[in-house]
Amino acid sequence: MAGKIEVKNVNTPGKTSHVDAAKYAEMRAAFEAALPKASPGLSQAEIREAVRPHLSDAHCPNGQTAGWWAKTVQLDLEAKSLLKRELTKPLRWHWN
């Protein structure tokens, strides 16, 4: 699948999906720029806001679909043990 990347989902072990590689790479770079390396981390709502300034309009016009891409990348990175989920309310994530 040209232009696609395989992603995992921490909530459904063993299941993979294929998504646009360029959009994934851009959102992952936004995660790297926005997500803290230590606790307490950011909530899902805070992640959506923190990554927006790092996204180009070509991939997420006016931030549209940024929430979906943020969740996809978060689940994949967490499945790969690169992100740590803090069991707080609301849930929070930071780099592992």
C-alpha cells in the first residue's frame, strides 16, 4: 500500500489499520513537539489543542480532523509503549 503506514491500537491488541503515512508523520511530529516527557502529561482535549499549532493547513485545514489524527497517533504510540497513560480523571499521556 503505497503512501500508507500500519498503526496499532492499544485498546484492541493484534489489530492493525493502514492510514495515510504523510498525515501520520505530521501528527507524530506535532506530538513530539507538544507532549511533555513527564507526568502529569496532557489530557485528550489538551493534546488536541497543543498539536494544532504544529499542523499544516495542507494536512488539517483549520485543524479539521486533527482530533481523529491525534487519537489515532496516540493509540498507536501507546500500543508501541512510546507513550505512558496516567490513570487519572481525565486520562493523561506523556512520553514514556
